[in-house]
Amino acid sequence: MSEARRKAAKPPRQKKHWALRVLGWLAALFFVGIIGAVATFFIVYQTTEIPDTNKQFQTNTTTVYFADGKNEIGQLYDQNRRSVPLAQIPKHVQDSVIAAEDRTFWTNPGISPSGMARAAFNIARGEQLQGGSTLTQQYVKIMYLTQERTAARKFKELFIATKLSRSEDKKKILEGYLNTIYYGEGAYGIAAAGDAYFQVPDPKNLSVPQAALLATVLNNPTVFDPDDTSLATKKRILGRYQYVLDGMRQMGTITDAQYAQYSQAVPPLKKKAKSSRFKGSKGFLLDMVRKELVKQGFTDDEIVGGGLKVYTTIDKKLQIAANEAVFNKKQPGSSKDLHIGLASVRPQTGELVAVIGGPDYLTSQINWATAKARPGSAFKPFAVAAALKDGKTLEDTFEGDGPIEIRGGKYDNEFGENYGKVSLLSATEQSVNTAFYDLVDRQMEDGPEKVSDVAEAAGIPTIPKADRDAPALVLGPNAYASPVDMAGAYSVFANEGKRTPVHMIKEVRDLKNVVKFSAKTKYKQTPALDADIANTTSYALQQVVEDRKGTGRKAQEIDRPAAGKTGTAGGMSIDHRRANAKCKCEKFEEGDDTLTSWWVGYTPQLSTAVLYRAGKEGESDLDAYTEENAFFGGDYPAQTWVDFMKPAMDGLPVEEFAEPSDDNMGTPTPTITPSKTPTQTPTQTPTQTPSQTPTQTPTQTPTRTPTRTKPTKPNSPGWPSIPTGGTTTEPSQTPERPGGGQ
């Protein structure tokens, strides 16, 4: 081989030699790292001491305050404890907990790397049904450490759990765990839990299904709260309950036949009475605070035993006013069967300043201020905003006569009322259903989708995809929302399109007075609607109050600028559904009952929603509670709103709303629409006599000034109400309940 060829072949051998040397060093470093890690582990393990039992575990009470930071709403501590020896706890009760929390408990070294990795993977996918900590780790965290969520605490937990598992009998660890773990309802330990949920104080008397449900709950007493009647929570609880039973089947605790029998449904509860500290309407406030703390990441142990100081946004003065407005006996019927939910929000901050969920939390835990219902016509403002966003104006006209055909279905106004061609402004004032059907389903491309987008941007809960394109979406048949949701969503109109999420916790401090949560840093104001659109929508809603035919004119009684909307949702009540289920006749009875009645109104400083419902489930007919046999939002709900807002606004300056946008107002229509019936008086027909015309006032003339430089206030000569061709006498109540029971 020539010298040139040898030189040409040499560099590749050098490169290969260099690569091998690098790999060798990396391998050496890897093994040194492993040796170092193992050595570190054993050194830390040998020097780790199992600390004394956490003495603070028994005592710290969480206190909840009004917004002033001085007056207490109440306390969250409910710490019911009673220890029993493991020998008195049946095997099926022990196995239910092991099946739920740590199926390798008897064989693992106190920690489970695979379980921790699985938990991290599940959390990354949005699932939290299985924890990463072993039963021993959970016990260590409760009895020896704190609830702080730091890497240092977790690292310490791993070493203590490993050492405890090697030095302590597993049966002793299981006994300690079963007597200290929190089950919700203030119950610490299996004995207290059996008593709290089933009134079975002795664990040996717990059935397999009862034990499995308790094991389900202890994973997260808030996420798996049996009191939560929502479909999502029921489904979540059943799935976890079946997971526990399946584990017991795999362990041989129960047979396949027993699993098939027990897994069909969770066992019924038989709860003990709540603590008297939750008595009255304040119990709902404490429960809402607890749920919001969980939402912000606080654990149940921290909430009931962490000694937290929780400062809420609830204004004591306004809460008293809300109680007096709701429970002043002005409402019809029996307070036992009639339910009123009220929520009031500050538009600029999103702070929930007053809320009434019911008269007594101990009697019923259903919170009528957070329970969702169909908003009926109270959903229409989102359609107004969507129309303005789509390029429409308040002066654009729509079909006010019924029935109107939409996608093969026929829809009508309440009581078959006809209004002729009406502007969007007039349709909003008088809540004309057919005009809104025409607007959303005929005159707007993808109208229902656009209305849904605006509503959700304002804070209405996500509308199911299948319901977003419903023909009657404009009346909110499936856009379920609570008074808290509606007060928050309307506050966007009051705040010129800006939204801050509704919340009731201002700040949380721990035992050392360290701030653990602050609303100032958590919640930011963001634009939900263009300011011009929000202000013009607000202008339309002011006419609902100020116009003589407006459905919410009762709100004028607060004697300051106000805006709002009535809402009534109808359908078949639960009583009629049950009657139909028992009926063997060929044709079932069709329901046209009033199921919800709303008034949602606001000033620039406060947005307040009031909802009336009836019956144990909140789905009975409201019409039965009035002599007129028609329950409207402009009556009792509006009166309750006035009774609250008068004292709530007392002492505050009178503020005007922002002016609407000229571009969104449109040009007034110069002609009156034809009358709806041939029997109207000559003053309303096209054949009016000359002698009648001069006597009409400026607000009655059928013509408007076609141009103007600035929007004038409602009912002024420059901006009169649109004649609708209806009766000239003011009705006692303009119908606004949607036709067809929607």
C-alpha cells in the first residue's frame, strides 16, 4: 500500500477511536452517577428519623370572614374522630380501602415508583382518579408532615414512608391509616365515616357496598361528593365505586356474582344532621367557600384542619339586604315549596357580594343560587349582542307575528300575541319571541352558533355542542345557567364589555399569616365584548325598564338608571311527567307549565339575578302560585330584585350608563306598521280622521326624526318608542314567556 493511501486511511481510525473514548467516559460517568445516587440514598435513609406524631393534626380550625375582614361568617372544622383497633374492622372494609388506594400495600416497600409515574401520566391526560402515593405515603403525610405541596416535603415523605414500612408492622400502618384518613363530612377515620354517611358507627356493621362507597369518597371527598346531584358527578362516583369493587373481586374479597349485584348502583345514604354551625342561609355561604377553596387547589385536610383564614368578597350589609328581600314573605305560596335564588356581582371586579341559596342549609343542601336552570328570555341579550356584532342595528326590523316557521317547526309568541314588524329594540323591550327566532335563525348566518359564542364569552357555562345549533337556542332551552352565572354574564354589559371571573374568595392566609391565595393576582379583567356592542346592548336593556311597555318596568322603583331582562322557561313539570308515566291512555298530556321565572338586572355598580323555582326538585309549575295563573319575571322576581337593590344602592352615587354607539343604533323607521286586528280604534288604522291627528302627543306620532347627531335618552321627543300596532291601553303585564313552553 502506498504512503498516500495509508495517510488517507488514518483519519477514520482516529475518529472511531475518539468516539469510543467518549462513549467510555459517558458509561463511566453513568455508573459513577448510579453509585453516587445509591450511596446518597442509603446515607439519607440511615440519617432519616421518623418524627413524632404531628400534634397540630388535631386542632387547627379554618375561619371564614366577610369582606370587611373582621366579622365572621363561620368556621370550617367539623372534625369527628373515633379510633378502633384493626381487629374490630372487618376484612371487607380493610380490603375496600386497599383496593381503592394501594393494591400492592402488603408487598410494596412503602413507595411505588410505577404508581407515581402512572399518576403523573394520568394527570397529564386530565385524569385524577388514581393517586400516585401509596397508602403508607398518605399516612406519613397526615401523621408526620404538613400539607404543603413542595418537592422538599415530597422527598422527605418518600424516605419516611420507606423507613416506616421496614420498621413498622404493615397491620399497624393500616390501622393508623383507617383511623386518621379524612372521608369528608368532617369524618376522620372509618368509624366516624360510617356514622356520618350511613349512621353505622361500628365498622363491623358496614356492608360491602357501603364500605366500597366510603373507599370511593376518601380519594377526594369533594370530587366524589355524594351530595352533588349533577350527572357528571354521579357518573364519576359510579365509575370509581365500580373500580373499588373490581379490585375487591380481584383480591378474592367478593365473588363475581357479588360484583355483578353490587356494581349496578351505589348504596343509598343515610346521613346524620349537619352541624348547627351550618344552620340558616349562611350554611350555603360556607359550603360555597369550601368548594371554591378546593377549586383553587386546597385539600380537604387543609380546609377543615389547616387553620386557614379565608377572607371572602361577601359584603355583610348587602347579604343582610339579600336575606330580607328574599325572605320578606312578599312572595306567593309556601316558602317550603317555592325556592328563590339570588346572586349579586360587582361588574368591575367579578366579586360576588351577596348570595342566597336557600333558607336553611340543614334542611336542604340544594343551593338555588348555583343550581342551573333554563334562562328563557333572559338569554335574549346575548342574541342582541351577537346581532350587533354581526352588523345588525337596533332599528333593523323582524317578524313579530306568529306562528313563524323555523326548520320545519312552528313557533309562536306567548298567548298568540302578534306585533307586526318590530325593530330589534322594540322586540327586546317587549320580549317578542318570533322576532328573535327570525333574527337568529333566518337573518343571521350560523346565528345560534354566534349567540352561543357571545354567551360563553360573557360567562355562561359551555353549551353542549349538540345544542348550539338548536332552532330555539335564542330562548336558552339548553343553555343552563345559575343566578351566579347570569349575574356575572350581565355584568359584562354593565362594565362596557369587560369581564372578570365571578369569585367569592378575596384572600387566604395560613397559620403563619402567609398569603396562600389572592384574587388580585389570580383574576384579571379581560375583554369579552367590544365596548360599543356592550353599551348598545345595555341601551336596549335599559328600555326594558324605562319603556312603558317594557317587561321589566317594575325595576324603575329603585329610582336610578337600570337595565335588565325578564326570563321565563316553560315545559312539562316533573309532576306532569310522572302523571304521564302512569297514564295508559293513547295520548299523553302536554305540559305548558312555568318552570323558571327570572329577572336579571343591573346598574353600573351592581349586577343582580333573581330566579324563582318550585317543588322539591325545582321543576314544578310556578303558575299554581299566582291568582293570575301566569308567573312572569316582571312580577315577583323583579319585586325581589327591587327589594334588594334599593338598600344595596343606598348611599352610592347615581351613575349613568355609557352612551350607545350611533353605528349600532341604526336609522329610525319613519312609518308605523299595520295594525294587527281589524277591530282597532280609528286612531290606529290607516284611515284616521284629520281631527284625531293634531291631538296626538309627540311620543304617539307614527313618524320619527330620521337623523340625529347623538342618541337621546329613552322616551324623549327625539327618540320615541316604536308603535307596534297593539292596544293603546297599557297591559297589566306584557307577556314574555316563550311560546311552545320554551
